[in-house]
Amino acid sequence: MNINLEQIRKDFPILQELVHGKPLVYFDNAATTHKPRVVIDAVAEVYEKYNSNIHRGVHHLSNVCTQAHENARIKVQQFINAKHCHEVIFTRGTTESINLVASSFADTFLQAGDEILVSQLEHHSNIVPWQLIEKRKGIKLRYIPINEAGELILDNINDLINSKTKLVSIAHISNALGTINPIKEIIEIAHAKDVPVMIDGAQAIQHVAVDVQQLDCDFYAFSGHKLYGPTGIGVLYGKEEWLNKMEPYQGGGEMIKTVSFEGTTYNELPFKFEAGTPDFSGSVGLAAAIDYLQTIGLDKIDQYEHELMDYAMSKLEAIPNIRFIGTAKNKTSVISFLIGDIHPFDMGTMLDKMGIAVRTGHHCAQPVMQHFDIPGTIRASFSFYNTKEEIDKLAEGIIRIAQLFG
């Protein structure tokens, strides 16, 4: 391990908290990550020193706040290696980013009988928006199935992407299983048939380096709160050619050039898709989070998180009656499992009494649970601020609870 774990844990104030009188052990990082002090301070500084509405103000505070917000856009552009900063659209999170594409892409390009391809691994946020379009436009939603390891079955991908397919929308990494999907391969197959691809990067952006130009994806979405940044801020990357063609998602201030009762002309990118006052404190906090991660090094983070995964698997595999859900060869930072006949909710509730936070349930991925014929799982998800000692506590806690249930 090449990271200073002791210092890193000091950087996150919440990790010093007690839960039920015990040190917090936080394994719910797939739901949201904690925030380092530098992010908390960056958000506070906005409100303490230069809070003001941005872009149209001529006074000092507005200019300072505008510059900080637009610097954050450039920071995101560089972080994901987008070609232009105006290809970075600020949203409220991955969910809104996907809804934006679903709505705007549908209004511009989709007709009855067209098809959208997703996968059986998707979070509800990459299923329900397309089902709404299915009802509204008469399109058909199709999906790539998964095998018993929780990996995509791509044998029939050339049949699934056909002349009716207008967009492929797929997760980079499964939030329920941790499976890393072969998105580069899928993008190449889709592009060979002139089909654009959207990537849900909510579970990838904090674990692996993302280069949207290298991937050649047409859209990429992620959330700030899963990247150690604030809640309520997210990103939609879109290739300039698509964003210019698509209709706006919402109307209001900022996204217009001119308005009259006879009609409206839209603003240039990225503002065309950013109606209303943006979350400028969130964008500044997101930029601070990116700076923090780059100071540590994404390669070091990735290496250590894989080390944690390997250690966790070695500890959990030794527990009697454990069943792992999702055993893909290529996965990261998520272990989903069941223990005998113990309900996930019961296990999660009792682990909480020990100060251990895990997620239980279907993880907003019910089609995955239906595939495995289970109501849900216990999910432990890891971050670079977690320790092997915490994993030991998790394993010991599971064993104790299993013994209580006989």
C-alpha cells in the first residue's frame, strides 16, 4: 500500500464519530461517500466569503462566484478528459443526468417503434426514465441479460443492437454487485452500427480513472456525492455534436438567449441545459474533492481498494453458510452476500448496533435480485479510507450474529 492511511482517515471528520458508543465502521460507500475536511471547508468558504448569484451580475461577489463555478467546470473537464469544457453539464446527480438525456434525446430523435438497450445490471435510475419514454413515445426497452456470476452475456449483442436501436445506456460498474462492465467493447460494437452510447458512471468515477475521449462514449453521467464531494451536484458529459442537436431538458433562466411571447432562442452550451440558478457551492465542493483525490493519486486508490477487496473476500469466504451474489472476474469495491436464512434487514440492523454500517435490500436494482430469485442482499462497499481492521470487525460481527440466529 502506497497511501498514508492514518493521515487520510484524519482528513474525514465523520470517521472520528461514535455509533452506539462504538467507533464508526462505514461500509456503505456505494450509497454515498464521506467528505474530507477540504471539501467541507470549500463549501463553507463560498457562503462565508463570496456567495452571490452567478453569470449575470456585474458586481465583485458575482464575478468571483462565477469564476469559481466555471473553474470547477474546467476541473471536471480535465478530470474526465473531455474535449471541451462546454461538454460538461452540471446537474443534481447521475439520476438527473440520465433523465436529461432520456427526455432530450427522446424529444429530438425517438419515434414509436425505436429501441433503447440497457442491461439487467442497471440501477433503477437507468431503467425508469426509459420506461417513462416508452409510455410517452411508444418505444421499446430491451436489455442485455446476465449470467450467474453477474456478468453481461454479450453472445447476442449484435442482434440486440439492431437497426431499431437508437441508444445504448449502460452502467460502467454495477452498484449491486460491483461488476465492471466491458463498456469499451460495447461502445465499439454500438458505434460500428452508428448507435450512440450513454454510460452511468455513478459507481465508477470514484474507483477508476475515466477518460471519455479514450472510451469514446457519447454521454457519461456521475454524482458528486459518490466522489467525496457534496450532495446535489452531478455531471453529464455529452459530446458537443449530440448536445447541440438535442432539445433542452428544462426551461427557465440561464438556458435562454432571448425570450418573447412569440418564441425563445436557446443559450449556447453548456448553459442550454442548465436552467435556473446552479448549485455553485456544490460545483466548488466537487472541484475540491477532485483536487483531493488527485493529490492522493487515483492509481494508488485503485490499488489499495483492490487490496481491501481481496482481503475482505479472504475473511468472508471463511464464514459458514455465506452466499456471495455476484462473483464476476472483473469487479471492484462491492461485496454482496447472504448468510444462511438470515434476512438482510436483520443482519444490517444488528451490525449497526456494533457500529458497522452496511446497506441491505435490493439496492435500487430489483431486476438483478429477480435474476437471483432473492429479495435483496447485504452489501459491503469499500473506500480508500477503510482499513483491514474494519474488515476484521465486519467478519467478526457477522459470525456473532449468525451464532445468535443458530
